[in-house]
Amino acid sequence: GIVCSSVRIPHLPPGMLPPQKMYTEVRTLQQSRLPLGLVACSSAAAGALAALVAAVVIHGNAPWLFEPFGPATPAAAAAPAVASCTRMSVSGLKFGPSRAEEVLGELNAAEVKAVATWFSAEFGATGMRNASKDCLWIAGPSAVELLIPPKTDSVAYLDGKGPKPPRFARVTAVGPAGVDEYRVGPIEGGKMAARATAKQLTNKGDIPYVKRPTENSADSLIGEGLVNRTFKIMEPVLVASFGNVFPQFAGFDPKEGSVDQIFRNDALGPPGQRADILIFQWFPPAPVRPEAAWLHPLPLTIKLNSTSSDPAQWAVSAVWFCGQGPFNSAAELMESHKHGGIRICPFSKETGIWDVPQRVTPKDPAGRQNLETNGGVAWGPWNFTVTQRPSTGAALLDVRFRGERVLYELALQDAFAAYSGNEKSQFFYSDAAWSLSQLSASLEPGVDCPEGAHYVPVTNWFHILPGGTAVADPTNPREFYPVCVFEWIEDHTIWRHMQNSNPLDVRGLVRKTVVVRSIATVGNYDYITDIKLREDGEIEVKTRFAGFIEARHFDPKGNPEEMNFSTIIRPDLAGPVHSHLVNWKADFDIAGVRSNAFQTIKVKAPPFLAACRRRHESQTTHAAGPLTNSKFAGTQEPMISKYLEREYVEREGIGKSTFVAAPQHPTVWSVVDRQATSAAGNPRGYAIALASWSNTQVLPDDHPFTRAVPLTKYHLAITKHHDDEYRSTSPYVQYDGAQTVKNTQDLDRFLSDGEAIIDEDIVAWIGVGREHIVRQEDLPLVSNFGAGFSLVPWNFFMQNVAASPPWEA
């Protein structure tokens, strides 16, 4: 930008839009392709624009007007200023509308409501499920979401080389015949266009009814009568074991607390069937907080067969009580009790400092400030757009460093949790199938985000009920604020060195960063995700796992085998070992170039004895690494050294373009543009580096959990970009894991066709996580822990640009 008489005329990158009236004049200046320093300050256009800008910029009312990238061209940087014009740099965090938000940003509340209402009217659908066997409803965490336009069209618009792609929604609907997805739109100005249509994207039968998306409350509300009838049959043993804590019974005493249920997917059912596992928790009476119930599980489990599209046909298929079972029905259990075959187990109602945290940080009484309306962000050298998908969660779009696109998309995909156990207690959650956005709350200043943070709006159609469950209805959406963005000075430096001189001289550069924080709560767990964009071009991504463990009742007489699966953290409480594995999509466009390649650089060294043996056998040293005719001093043994082995991966495929990090085989994984090389001959690129210890799936590849969510097998997988391969797992994976969905979103399916990936548009799917072996210190809540990775410039610049920025030379 330039300053004319102390009034700044902005340089606008293609991704950032001012109001339309101003946009025409600014683009006229930009498209002249004159160095900004040569624009005459006395020109009529500049004068008129300066007056307009002065009215809004000086008073801070134009967040879309900023200069995130510095000089537009080398000529501009070198050009002398004209008259009184001087160049200004802009620091701080700026928000505004962006082209990426227009075409790739998730649907806002008005758009979701318009689409859901239109679809309901056209198809006779409802916004939430009812008990009718003929019900057609808009379903799941992806019920109404953006249908991402073709990348070619989007990039053309982002770069100012093509028209704006029309905006469509993907709608997921469930009826007796199964699950269907539709393209609905176009959407214009937050409303359905008069010419709007719905086009089916899936074929009938592709997604069977038993694979329908997870319902947060509809199934539990519909099945409530069946559960109550089961309880009534079991009343004598339930009251004898647990007391008067069941609201369904006449003797219920709220002073003893109450019992409620949690629906959980049965991932181990036979093919073609769907079942829910109902577990139960004791909620202590007030004033104990209800969240303590996570640490008071009852030794009671009911399996509900929900295969039929007619809820009247649903039935209880198994019951476990106090470690005994399975029984085919409550009646069978009570018949065994009648003949003395059922043991009544002890159940403690002890509460205390161990089940609810006693120390908390107070919330900022000022509340949330800086509520933004747009997700376009500029900070220092970075320019990007923040959005959040209703199922998969946080995403950054069109991420640029000083104007050069590094990433088309960086997006959370799923959070997988697999728990150990037997037939009734082994299970997994695909939390994107529940929602990594909509079961959450707006972030709290002072607890979640620091003073001065900015809050980004996100659409939500899940409504939390008093008991903790949620009703999902996309015809009734709203906005909330689960994402904050803030500047941060970290507790370490980008670089630091002590010069060996007298006196000693220590210098360094404090690390500044912009943080995008998204927190998703899914039941007992909270996922705290930070994306940090730093001045040296690094992007660090880390997810911390927080909240309550999902505990189990322990009774040495009833379920002694639990010691194989869990840590016994109290005499009657077990914490099962479980995994936390998160997956990310990184769609690289190195410096805006879509034709990239994937390179590995391995540090290798041959075993010493093997090298010696090969030397004696062949009388050569070529097998000992890159050294030839070299020997260790004073010996005849071959010289051995570490060396680098560089390789481009030619084709995608399991075992070909999939990788698991191993400490004994250090490797650099990088996405590079082979056509853009430095003077030293290195291709420009970005490396993918694990930022912490991270495990992958420990279950075998043929386990139902692994087959359902194969992304958990890898730290990294590389595939060729396809518009219809837009997420690494689908919202249909939680049920009937033995049955696959045709053309589903599945990472192994993406890899299976073995396409060429050299000089192609490629996508990196990155997985990190931890096995959580529970400890006593996980009571009452875990101390947050996590895993992450970094995207690091790899010969992308000629030097460390934070230490020595070439644009300031």
C-alpha cells in the first residue's frame, strides 16, 4: 500500500474483497500492473479513493483493507516514492471477507435453514426423525453442508482468473429405502435461487439403511419406551443393586440421585444388522455437578437391535447385569434370578473431590469481545480463511505466505477412539460421525482463549437438552463461536545464539505466531486443536485430548477379566486402555502450483559387520554406503557413514505411498514442486514432520475397527487429488463395519487405484495420536495431553525468512 498525505491506499491481494463500490476502483489500480510506488498521488482516482479510505481506515472500520504480503513486485519495492507518498507496513490481526470464504467457506445459518426448509418442502422430509416407519428425515452431522465446488473452478476464482463457482449444498436424507445424498441449489444471497433443484449424488442402495448416520438423540428417544419396559421387568434386581435411582419406578427418590442412559454404536455386530449398546450412569444428587456421572457407570448393559426402519420392530437382543450375561431378554434374566442364578452386586454412591474438579480458572467477566462476521484473516506474512465443517471440524482455506499459496486446504478429518474389552465393552467412536463441531459450546474467554482473541461464527443445528443429549434439526440452525484466533508470543525463540566473544553476546528472536484454536466436545472428551502459523513459514498443528475418561464398573467377582483391559483406578472403577487418533487433510499447492511430487529423504547407514562381510566377500566397499576405497584409520575395515537416500514416490498405494514413522529410520517427507529449484538445485517444498511421539492403530488390519476406519493405520498417506475424494472417512462407519458403502469416503479406497502421483495435484492425509493407558491421576479429569505435526518450509525459501527477511533487505 501507499500513503498519500497520511492516507493509506491499500494493496489488495486477489483473495481479499472490499465493499463492491470500492472494489472497482481499487481493482482498476491493481490491474494497471504499475508498481504501487509509481501511482500518482495527485490522480483523480487516487484522490477520490484516498478520501473514501480515510473515512473508514483511520477509524478502524475497514478490516478488509490491509496489506498482508508486502510489495506486489520487485519493481514496486525498488521504485522511488512519488511526492509525499511513503510505504507503510501493517502489523496485527485483521479480519474480513475473502474469496475463499465465498466459495469454500461452510454454509452459514441462513443458508442451512434455507436449504433444509426447501428440501423438506420438496421431498416431504422432516428436520429430525420421528417414530413413523415411513419417516424421511434430513440426517446426521453432515445433514446440510457445503458441496465443495471443483478445485479447478475454485482456484481460478481465488486467483482472479475465472468466474465465481455457484454455491450448492450436500443434503443427506434417510428413508425406509436407505441413505441418499443430494446436490441442492444454487444458493444465492443466503437463499435458495428461484431455479434451485435437487440432484441425487448417490445411487439407490449404495448406502443401506443400517449404515444411516449416527443420531444424537432420536434413536434414544424412540427406544425409550422399550428400555422402560425392560427396566420394569428387571425392577427387583435393579432396585436391590442400585437403590431408588430409576425415575421410571414409583419408589424413585431424587435424593439418591438418578440413572440415565447413553446410546453407543455396536461396531461388532453381524453384517446387515444394526444395534445400539445402551450403557447407564448414576448421576449424583445436587449439588454435585452432573458431569460426575462419567465416573459412576452402572454394571448394566442392554443391546438394542435397531435394524428395521420401523421402530415398532426394534427389540432388546441382549442384557448384561453385574458381570453376568448375555441374557437374550430381561425375562430370561429374571427367570434365572427366580432360581437363584443372579448375583446382586455392590454399587458405591460415594462422591468427593475425586469425581469433580475443585479448582477452576474463572471466566473473563467481560465475555467474548471481537465477534467477527467473516473468516478471512491476515497476520504478518500470512493470509488465510478460517471455517468449520459441521461433521469434521476446523479447516483453513487458501493459506498463503506473502501471497504465495502453500495450502488449498488444511482440515481436520476425524478423531478415532477405540476401546479395549470383550463382546459388550469393546467399541470405537468415529467422532466426526457424532460431530467435531456441533456438540460443543462457544469458547470461554479467560479459559479457552486469551484476552484480545477474535471469535469466528460457526453454524450449529444441534440443541443440547437438560439431560445432556442433543436434538438435531437443520431447519432450526443458529450460530455459535467454537473458534478463536489470536496473536501469541511463545515461550521460546525462533533462533538463538551466543557469540563466543568477550564479553559474551547472546542474541535471538522471540517466536511470534497467530493461533487458530478450535475446541470440540464429544460427550466425555474435549478435543483442543491449535493451528499455529509462524513468521518463518512453519505451520504447527496439535490436538490435545481433555475431559473425563469413559470408565467402567469393576467387581473382582463379576468381571475380573477387566484387569486385562483396564487400569483399576478405584476399588470399583476401571479405566480401559483406548486410542486417540486424529487425521488431517493437507492439500498442498506449493507456491500456487498444483503439479507437485512427493519426495522422501532417508538417513541410512549399513550395519558395520554386514559391511565388513560384504567387503571381504566382494573385495569392494560399494555396499558400505556412499564411501568407496575408504578405511577406518589403522584397519582394513571399510569406512561407514550415514548417508542420504532421495526418492520420489511414483504411484499411490498401500505400502507405496503410505508411511509410518520409525525412530530407527529417520526420514523427511516432503511435497515439492520439481519445476521450481533454487540456485543450489533443491526443489521448493514443504515437509511433513511429526511434532511429538505418535502411535498408529495397534489392532490388526483385518480387525473390524481397522477395516471401518483404515486411516488409523498410517502416519501419512499420499493420494492424487480428486474432487469426489474430499474426506478420509465417512459419517456411515460406526455401524455394520463388515459392510462397506459403495464409492464411500475411505482412505484405502483412494489408495487402491494406484494412480501416478509425480507432478500431479496431490493430497497428504496425516495421522497422529496416542494410546491412553489410564492412571489414577486421570481422576477427576485427565491432564490434557496430545499429539501433533508440523508443516515446515523445505527449501521453500533461500534462508530463514524470520531471521533475515529478504523483503526487508
